[in-house]
Amino acid sequence: MVSWPAPVHPRFWIIPALAMIGLGTLAVILDRPAARDRVVILASPMNDRERDVGPGMETLLSDCLEVLTGATVTHAPALPPPAILNRLPPDTRLLRFQGGRDENRLSLTLEWTTVARLLSGQPWIQEASPHEEPRKAMEQVIQNWPLVIRHRRLERLIPKSSLNFWLLLEGLSIQDDQTATEHLSASQRLAEEEPDCATAWTALGDHLYRSLWVNPDQAGIGLNSRTHRAFQKVENLVPGHPRAIFLWSMMLTDTGNQSLALKLLEDAIRLRPGTPDLYLGLAYAGRTSGLLEGARKALARRNELIGSMTSPSSWFAETTYLYLGDQEAFGQDLARAGALRPDASILFYKGYLALLQGNRQRALECMVSGSDPGMAPPPFRDLCCVYRAYLEGRPEEGLLELRKIDEIRGKLRIPDGEWTFKEAEAYSLLGDRDRGMDCATRAFVQGFSCAAWYEASPFLVKVREHPKWPMLRRNIQERQAVLAGSFPPSAFLP
């Protein structure tokens, strides 16, 4: 279950996977240690206030780094402090960019150094391209990167048309679902005009995925949907395209097709084993399938790649740790995530964890904060209201609010079984075991098959006392066993 920033779809924050913090972002790029032990960090633009080359350019550069060099990209708001720099390998490369637009021409400057050079006071090395046709400017800068170009696919990443280059950067800069939905016709037109540009098709797939939470009719659901076809186009152009595969896997998991999501991720990791987000996708599909040991290994691999730059996911609370029974790790991840984005989803899970640990006062404090009208995303804010009512001894009001949430979710027609499971827990906690059983069954049908948490969640006690529980339990265990046979823990590693 993913969370996104306001004013987004009613379930999570969305910030482009490779442009987490927009202008002023620092990206950490690491090669796979076993094969390429060099680390590269893409730092924030150098006082660049030109919105035309801000978040969109960062996403494009990140895509190019991952596809062309096999680099690993993560993001942070500034250069690491000396304490962190001293823990990074000396050959870690720091990259930052600056650019500008003159009509449809691009000027682009890339600066780079290494941790060793930076700590010894040596200057940054600069590569600059004056205002010229964007594709040519990108080629010039990329040719001078301090990295080995392993895949010659730049023509599949940059639009042929100079005007379309700027239209692509505009699309890559979009950070909320409503704007993405409104931009769909432009995204579709761009992809059709640039049929060989994988980045254009990735942007279209991204916008279609986001529109699922605003207007599902625009994107469609399932393997015949526009979203699925857009990502399939990317795969045909650039096999294993990291950002596209990650987004595609998220969409498939949300719509109950974890098996295909895991297969796509497994194939992509064989091609690009150094991409942290691919392991995040594995953990998401794995945990919702009940493949918890595999999900744990995927998260460990992600943390290994990021190293001392390890940060919480900006996509969702990492409930893998919760389902594994590691409340300490879950709490630590929530604390880090709360420092990054104190939104309603994080406050909900902090309160949820406090309630699990028997600290009702702390749980109430979190739910009160999360239910503030100004908090986002809305579904978690509303779920905080439900738990607040429970903790304040107002179960009937809590049930009324929960039924409203269930009704809204039903109209969206987006499965997301992990969220539906949270509704089942809330119904059970509030004493409505019939509705709780109905939601638990729907969660299973929608793809949530984590047998361990169905069995262990203390909030689901009344559902487990329902006459229909034994059959549901058997179905969950059978599905999980089938997936476990196809995706053993070793499948979650490169």
C-alpha cells in the first residue's frame, strides 16, 4: 500500500521515482559492488532556478545514468555532510548539473568530483555544452561522463524533435495525480510523435498509473489497459528500463497481479542489478504475496546498494518489517520516514504500531494528528479518524466513517488488497465482524495474500472467529504456496 503527497489520489503520495525532491536534489549512483564498485552521486543543480531544466532534467539524467551506465540512483536534498562522506568509498563520484533554455535550444553544464577529491579540497571538474539542439547537447555531456557507457541506447531516451524535448521535460516534472490526469492527452500525443523514445512512453505510463486514482476510466485496469500497453512499449524499446519496470510492477501489484510484477522485476534485475527501486518493487510485490523472506532480502539488497546514504522509502511505509514481526525495524523506518514526510500515512502507522504495543495514549496522539483536516493523503487521514473514534470510545461514529471510506474505494474500482485489508482490521476492531470478513475476503481476491499477517494481526481477531474464516485461510495459504514455489527467496537477489 503506497502513499503519495497532496493533492494526489486518495491513497498515496507520488513523487517521480527518480526525482524525489525536485530542484535541489542529490542523487546517489552506485554500481553493483560485485562487478562495479564505483559510486556516483548526482548532486542538486548549481543554484539553478530555471524550472524548465529542474525536476524533469534530473529524472531524464537519472534514466540515462541507469540505462547507459548501469548506475544506481537515489536522492537527497544536499551534499552529504563530512561524517557521511567519510563513510563513502573514496572513488564515489559526485555529479551536479545546471541548464537553461533559449527558444528550443538547451545549454547544459555537468560538474563532477569524487569523495577523495572533495575531501582533499580539489575543484570540481566541469563539462559544458552551449545552447544547441537538445539531443546534441545531451550527447556531448554524456560522452564526457566519468563513467563507462555500457549500453548505447541514448537515441531511445531523447526525443528527436527539439520542441518535444521540452514537452517531455514538462511531463517528467509533474508530481501529482490530478495534473497527470489532465496532462494525459499531451502525454499520449508526445509518445505517438516520438514512437521510439522510451522516456516518452515511460512518462505516459507514469501519468496513466497516477490517473488510476483520479479517473480509472482514463487508464483502464488490467493487462489490456492503456497503462499496461505503455509500459510494454518501453520494455520493447529498452529491455529492463529501471524506472518503467518499477512503475509497471507497482501498478500490477496494486491491481492484484503480483506474479507478473515479480517476473518483470526478476528479469530487469538480471539486466540492471544495481537499481535500488527494483528491489523496492520486489519487496512490495513480495510482502503483499506473503513472500516475506524474499521481501526482506530485497530490502537488505536495496540498503546494501545505498550504503551510508540509506533512507526510508518515499513511496510507502515499509510494512514488510511489520509483517515479519520486527516492530523495532518498522518503528525505525517510520521515524526516518516521518522526518522526511510527516504525512497522514506515516502518522497512521505510528499510531497503529503504538496500539499494537499497547500504548493507547500514544496511538491516540498520532491518530489525532493524522486526522487533522489539513493532512494528506485523504484516505489515511480518514482512517486516522476511524481509529481516533475507536480510541475515544465512539465505535458507532468510527463505523460510519469507515463505511464512507469503503464506499469511496468501491467507486474507484482499484483493487489494492493491502488497503482493503486495513479496512478489514478496522471493521474487526470496531466489532463488525461480518463486514470485516467481507473486506478480508475482498483483500484476498484483490491480491493481498500475506498469510502471516492474516494470522498474526491482533486487530483481526473477530474476523478469525467468523465461520467463513477457515475457508479463507485455506485459500490464502494455497495461493501463497503457489507463488512461493515460483519465487523462492533466491529470486529476490541478483
